[in-house]
Amino acid sequence: MMDEIMEMFSYPFIVRAVVVGVMVSLCASLLGVNLVLKRYANIGDGLSHVGFGALSIALSLNALPAMTKYFRIEPLPFTIVMVVLLAFLILRISENSKINSDSAIALVSTASFTIGVMFISMTTGMNTDVCNTLFGTILAMSKRDVYLSVVLSAVVLFLYIFFYHKIFAITFDENFARATGIRVNIYNMLLALLTAFTIVLGMRIMGSLLISSIVVIPALSSMRLFKTYKLVIVSSAVLSVVCFLVGITISYMNKTPTGASVVAVNLTVFFLVSATAYFKRSILR
Amino acid sequence: MALVCCENLTIGYEGVPVVGNLGFQIEPGDCLYIVGENGSGKSTLVKTILGLMKAIGGTITFDESVNRFGIGYLPQINNNQKNFPASVLEVVLSGCLNKKGLTPTFNKADKELVATNLEKLNILDLRNKCFAELSGGQKRRVLLARALCSMEKLLILDEPLAGLDPKAQMEFYKTLEDLNEKERMTIVVVSHDLQNALKYGKHVLHLAGDVTFWGGVAEYKNNALGAYFSGGVRYDG
Ligand SMILES: Nc1ncnc2c1ncn2[C@@H]1O[C@H](COP(=O)(O)OP(=O)(O)O)[C@@H](O)[C@H]1O
Ligand SMILES: [Mg+2]
């Protein structure tokens, strides 16, 4: 077993995937606590659909013969910009009109997904690129992508920690925060921005269908384990990183898809934690 | 000079008025009870004063001393916090945030302020408990402590007594009275309970559709609206 793990880390592409995966797992699990508590967990799923749309547009345009000759869209930066823009759009729609946030997310995400599918069918058709976008692959990361991902996730972590108390305040009680002069809208935008970054960065490895689960599940498990905000945050981060490392190792050894393996480990932990909590309660009764 | 002065104030949602032509003032050291039936616009008025929503018409003027950071707020209880993982300390500390600007951490002074306010409200022993697992009365005290951390002068409480048993209600009234008399805080309380409002308040603002009343407690008892709403009830003193 030890040998296999050593061997696994001798592949540079796996090391790259592990580095990016750990950073993204950290970001996703921290933000996940706030999104779940704000009842905004859907935004992760919605943005991953937007990510799919944007990535598909970039990949299918790049596949056109006319395009390759003159210029190429860099898939990762293009997707980041699009997802950030649409994250703000979702916030604006749900703040300023009668459409609530759930519906705003559904509207924007299905629209983006549709556009993505249209682009694919008019250009390359269903190919491995599309599959990789949906289900993720650890091969997707170029060296440039790794640098960009590491820098961006470091920025996300820094901003999250720097604004930790303010993010707590707007999560616990938005009205009180606003009444006492905290710029709630700005921090909501910050949260959406950080989520957008995290979703896009994680999407390549985890797949756009599965990325939102690493936002939600570690937070849910931790909320069953701990009762104070700080402990929930720390536990969510730890669980998420551990589950990712275990998941990617399992995927290497059994040749299972990385995203699905990581999610399976997360789900197992969630199940164990819930069962323990349940038995503890019934014994105490 | 009044801390808050409302003139010709019309409040409501999306241009549809709930209450119109309100005129009243909140003087320093006042204890104002806002009463009225469910849906009469009490919370709407509170949110408008706090700047959470815009007035449809009229003006609200604040005394300089009530800058934006001078109003402490205890919101109507909301169910979002039902399973929220947070300790009492974390909740009350968040009341200190509005004075911190961009500083990312709390300092010793903030923690002392929190301890003082917990002590003042007799809940220092709850500080490491989970907020969501407290009783209704304890939760209200914790949120009051948070409000005290954020304010300097003026405290607005939206139905702080709803859902409390009679004993907890009495204790809460006493606490508010102490804050008003001993700490010289200006207090605005939204309440359903007219009798205790008349017992503990100095002024009353009664919202009832087109008719509103604002004035001293004694005046209210003699007023036609007051007589109508408190009809048949006897007051001691
Ligand atoms: N978000 C809202 N949008 C539109 N109307 C609202 C909203 N909130 C409350 N209202 C209406 O405004 C009126 C006053 O509500 P509110 O101020 O909450 O009453 P109170 O606090 O006195 O019970 C009610 O008729 C209510 O239906
Ligand atoms: Mg109300």
C-alpha cells in the first residue's frame, strides 16, 4: 500500500491534481458552511452549471478550424470570468426583483447549461472533452492552470480568514448586521465571488456535476458533530481535505473517477457521523 | 433635542403604505412603547428607522449623537437561527463588529465589553453554551447583550417578549427598566402587551390603521383611542 502511494506521487500530474484539489477542498468546505447556513447552498450547483456552459463554449470554439489558426480562448480564465459575472447577476436578480434566489439560480444555471449544450452540438458533438467537463479528470490541469488555481485559492482563503467575523455576522443575522452599519451587500458579493472562484477551480478535477457536493457535504457532517461556529468551520476544513486525499488515493488504486471517489468518501463520512449522532441520541434518551 | 424625529412619515412596501402621516419624537432617556395589533406596521416602522428599508414619504431626522452606530437592535425572533451552530460568546462578540472597520480581529476591550454586558444581564455563565439550544428567554437576553455591545445611546427591541412565560416577561421588563433608569439608555420597545406598556413605558405610540396616537402614558389613558383599546381595564396608578 505504502509503495503504491509513493508510486502515485511520482506522477507529476497527480501531484498537481493533489495540490489544487487540497486548496479547492479547503475553500469549498469553508464557504460551504456559510452557504448551507444562509440556505444558499444551491448557488454552488447553479454556478457549476454556468461553469459547464462557459467551458463548453471555450472548448467548442477552440475546436473550430478557423479559430485554432488565429487565436485560442484560454478555457480556465474564460470560465472564471463568466462564472463570476453570472454569480453577480444571480445576486442582483434575487435582491432587486420578485424572483427569489432559488428561482434566480435555476434560471441562470439552466440557461447557461442550454447554451453550452447548443455550442457542443453545433461544433464538436459529444466527445471526451465534454465528458471530462461533466465528470472531471485529474489530467485536465496544465502547469499554467495549476499556478492560476493555487494563487486564486490562496486569495480565497486569505479573504475568507480576513473577513471571518464579518462573514459570521452576515450569516447569523443579516438584518442586525445591516442595522448596525455593516455593509451586508458587499460581503454577500464577496461570498458569491469566492464561491464562483472555488467552483470553477474545483470543477476541472471534480466535474461540474459533482463539485457542489464538496461545498455542501463537509459542512453538513461538521454541523452534526459540533455546536460552535469556529469548531464547525475547522472541522469542515479538516474533513474536506482528508476526504479528498483518501478519495484521490482510492481513485488511483481502483481506477475509479476522482470526483466520484472523493464524493463517495464524503458521503461515507456523512453517513457515519449521522449514524453516530442518531445512536447517541437514542441511547441518551 | 430629540434623538429621533419623524415628521409626516409614511411607511410601507413597494410604494403601498402600511401607515401614513406618522409624527413622533424619541427624546434622550425616553422609554417608548410601540403598540398595535399584528400587521399594524410596528416592525415596518422599526425597520424604516433602522434604515433597513426606505420610507415612502416624510422625514426621519437623527440627532448627531445617534450616528449610524448609535442604534442597538434586537430583531423579532426568526427561525433561521434554529439550528445555527454558534456559541453565546460568538453571537455577542458579533455586536462589537460595527466599531471595527477593517480590523479583522477582536481585542481585549471588545472581550471585556462582552463580559460586562453578559454580567449585566445575568447570563455570564451561559457564555460557552450553544445559542440554538437556549430557552426563549435566554436567547432574548443574549441578543440583548449583543445589541448593548453595538450601541451607545439608543436601543430598539422588536417584540422582545413574544413567546416568553410570564415570569421571564416580568424579568425582562425589569431589565429594560433598569437599563432605562440606571444606565440612562433610551429604549424603544415594540409590544403587544398594552397593560405592561402603560406600566413600564414613558411614552406610547399606538398604530391602528388610519388613527395613530403618540404621547405620554397618562395622556394615552385619557385619550379616546387609549380608552377604546384599554377599555374595561383598570390601572393601578
Ligand atoms: N416584506 C413584505 N412585503 C410586503 N408587505 C409586507 C412585508 N412584510 C410585512 N408586510 C405587510 O405590512 C404590514 C405590516 O407588517 P409588520 O410591520 O410586520 O406588522 P407588525 O410588526 O405590526 O405585526 C402587514 O400588513 C404585512 O402584511
Ligand atoms: Mg412585527
